[in-house]
Amino acid sequence: MSERFSSKGSGWSDLVKKEDWWAVWIGLAFVVLAIILWLFGSSIKIFTAKIPKWTNFGTLFSALGNNSVSILLLFLIFLVLFTIAILFLNYKFIDFLPGFIVIFILGVIINSFSAWQWAQNYNLEAPLVALAVGLIISNVFSIPKWLETALRTELYVKVGIVLLGATLPITLIIQAGPTAFLQATVIAISTFLIIYFVATKGLGSDKRFAATLGAGGSICGVSAAIAVGGAIKSKKEEVSVSISIVVIWAVFMIFALSIFIKIAGIPAGPAGAWIGTFEFADAAGVTAASAIGDKALTTFTLMKVIGRDMFIGIWCFVLSIISITKWEKREEGTKPDAAEIWHRFPKFVLGFFIASILLTILLASVLPNTATVINKNVIAPIKEIRTWAFTFCFLSIIILSFLPTSFQLS
């Protein structure tokens, strides 16, 4: 499985013939739909099929029953949007449908598992669980060829990245304030550079792998590794390994930071800042900060969620340019010009910024109380849909790895 996330284009026809652009259209369709529904007094939550936290099977089955309509609606809207895309990409609906049904059912199982209290205690997010489930399925069962068309790894991950932009409006930077933003900037950049140079110079790792891991460690964990890995065309196994390392570190630091803070007697406010500095993943950081108190949770959010997570779009943009101009080998030995840079630039990164700008404009045009409602009824549901897209992606990655070579997608 040595494929890289790639994007090639050749004119206006790319707008309907390339996966990059379809990721933009599908991602923005969800964002626009969420905004329109909110404007008319409803919410896209009716499509999100969020499985609530559960501790026993009785609670789980009750939750699945209560959310059955939402699950069905989410399946239908995904099916419609992805079907339109795959038809323009010259695939057949009859080939896509059975495989996508299987992928979606597995997605329901995976999201249900990640909502389990035990799984949440260990930061087992849905994308990571998807990797594990895909690995188990691939080693136990023979993977049929008819699944192939539905394993649209690149499309799923790029849709998720566009949706990620909607969950990170620029107003978050304003809320952080200049001092906190500067501190978070220094932390994000220094952490990235340390991981990158240790990986490349010390361990001899591939530059793309080092950048993917560096992004996961310095920005927002799993989401950053996925987004940057897609933007710079990392190998799919490199993204998977980066996610695994991020999660292992995150779980370890939940306990290590809690013990250190208790022994050192650090007050709640600074303790939250410490957690926001050293934790890779948001979920793990929230777990550690919540155990200390609300003040720690507030400072953690300021440092990590607001201060560092906002860098994901900037890193995607900058690193994609570096990848195109510096890391990609060119047989003729010349540097690409501006036209070729645009030709090869990952267009879904633009979708990320457009989604972020749309939500920024919306939040900036309303009163604070209304902004809270938007966060609940627009941004939070989009986060759930993003998780589904990433789950589909990582299921596809592992299953593709075990398809016979002649069946693998190029």
C-alpha cells in the first residue's frame, strides 16, 4: 500500500472530473445545508446520527433505536452525494452501492464502539477504531472484489478535511487573545520542527512521514495527521502510523501529566496550560483537564483547541507548496512554475478555507448568545459528519491493503 494522496488536473473539466473538487463540493454541500437549516429554524443534527455515550448494551440498543431515523437519513444523504461524485468519476452506481452499504454499516458499529465509556476513557476515537476493525476483517475474511468501488479512500478523507474547516472558524483566534495566540504559535512551530528534524535527520525517515507526524504532534492530533497527510501526499501507511503514535502518546500523557501536576502542586489554571502544551489529541487533553476542574479545562481549551488547532489549515497550505516545489522528484530537473503548482495543488485545502470563512462570517454577524446556538446546531453536527467521513476513509485504507494487488485502486 504505497499509494500517495494525489491530485492532477487539466482545465475546467477538473471541476467535475477530479476527486479533489468533488471533495470540495460535497464538504461545502454539508456546510451550506447546515447553515440553511439553521436559518429556517432547524438543524443538520437530524442527519448526524450521533451515538451518545453508553455503558451497557441496553443503553446502546436504546440509543440506536432512538437514532434510527437519523442514521437512515445520514446514509441516504451520503449515498446521494457520493453517488453523484462516483458517476462523474466514471464508476457505476450498481458497483458502488453494495460496497458502500457494508462500509456504512461498519461505520455504525465503529461509532457505537467509540461511544462506549471504556473506549472514551482510552481515547479510542472512531478513525483509530476503524483501522483496527479493518485490520481484523482483512485478516479473518476474504475481501471480495465488489467492495472495491466503494473504497474511495481519498474522497472520504478530503471530504472530512473540508468539513474540518467549518469546525475551526477564524473567530477562535480572536477569542484566544494575542498573548495566548503567540504562546501557542511558538509551541506549535517548535514542536513541529523538533519532531520533523528528529525524524528526518536522526532517524532517516521520509520527509512526508516526518511532516505528517509533526503535524499530528504539534497541532490537533489525529485530525492534523489526516489533513496534512492528504495535503502533502503522504503514503497511506504513514498516515496510519502517525495516528497510532499520536494516540499512544495521548493516552500515556493523560496519566503522566496528571501525576506530574499533582506531585508538583501546579494550580488548576497553569495545569490546564501545561496539558494544552504537551497533549497531542484534544479528546485526551479534555479528559486530563476535566479531571482537575473547570479552570483547567478553560485554559486547556485556550492553549490547545483555540491556540494550536487553528494552525491546521496554514500547515496544510504551506506544506503542500513545499511538497510540490521541493520534495517531489522531477525527471527534467526543473522547478515547477506557478501554473504547475496550481495544477498539482490539493484543491480540497481551498475547500477547508472556504468552509472556515463561511462559518467565520456567520459567527461574526450574530450576537454572542446566537453564536452559542450556532456552535451547538451547526458546528457540532458538522464535527460528527466529519468523523463519519474519516471513519469511512480508514476502513478503506486497511481493507484496500489486503485486496489482491490486481484489485487495488490506483
